[in-house]
Amino acid sequence: MADRIPLFPLSAVLYPGGALPLHVFEERYRLLVRRLIDQPEGPARGFGVVAIRVGRESGVDGVTALHEVGCLAELRAVESFADGRFDVMTAGTRRFRLLGVDSREPYLSGEVEWLAEPDGEAAGVLAARVTKQFEDYRGTLHALGVRGSDEPLPRSPTELSYRVATSTVLDLADRQALLAAPNTAARLGRELDMLRPEVGLLSELPSLPGVELTRQPSPRN
């Protein structure tokens, strides 16, 4: 059966295991945060982050179309301001497919089905190859003077697939394609295809000391 959850459309993609800070200033999302604070910790304090396919983040009629697959974000920390704004930190937990959207509340809500994450032998084989390719990618960036994380990569193929997706410089369409991949092996295969040309391109660039890796900006709404 489908579940109903509040939605937070953004020009960004959240993955399970990823962190997402938000500055909440629109009244409809202030209301959402106030309601979530009253819920017990865990999934009940969650909302669906869905990438915007057509439209923009702010404004009453900003969103025209959403992508089909999103990720549940659970509130982990909330800082409130005297004027009603919030700074919140959220963590991605699990994927969902959006079945329908309801606009009767000030903010959108959606009927969703939760997506399983099939794993298997193929994912394990691909994980080893992605790990090697990503280490080459990260090493090439470091050689160019690009600052980035040296945190060890997860051993779990599924966790690895999301860490690589989060840590690679990609456009929104590629990030969404990785989130929507039907299983871990498919996601890892896509990442191999994306990383190979990136490593080759980066290896041909001159050293660029002090350059900082460009990432998605922290969404503000």
C-alpha cells in the first residue's frame, strides 16, 4: 500500500546516507517543520526530497513537474530563529517512487511506494571496479590541487554506490539517473561509465593549486 508523506521539491538530489542542510524561510515550509518537530524521532519526522523537473524552488506556483524517484529526509537537528525561520539538518534514509501529488495543504504531499535496493554478486564485482575507478578519480583531483574528502569508502556495494554518487561532480540529470537506478548493480555500472571519461579528462589538465571542487549548493527555501 502507498504511504502519504509531505514533499519538499528542490533543485537538488538527496541519496540515502547523504546529509542535506536547509534554510527554511517560506511560510509553508515553516509550517511543515513545526509539524515535524511535534512528531516522534525517526521516519515520522521525515519528508520527501524530490528534484524539480520543471519549475523553481520558491514561489506559490514555482513547481510545474517533479521527478518520479525521490528520497526520504529525516530531521536530525533544528535551529529556530525569532522571526520564524529554521536551519535544519536532514539525513537521507530510503528511496521512494512518487505515485501522485496532493496540493490541498500549503505544501505539497505525495502518495509514495518505497523502493527496495536489490543487491547481489554482480554488485559486489562492480563495487570493486568502482572503488578503484573512484580512487583514481579522487587521486587525480588531489594532484590538481582540488580539495576533497579522504574518508575511506564503504565496503557495502549499496552504500558505496550512494557515496560515489554524492562525491562525484555531476549535473542534476546524472544525479537523478543514479538515484532512480533500479538496483545497486545498475547504479554502479552507470558510475563506471561516468568516471572513466572524467579520469581521462582530468589527467590531461594542468595542475590547478587551490581549486575547490564544485558541489551542489546548500538549498535554501
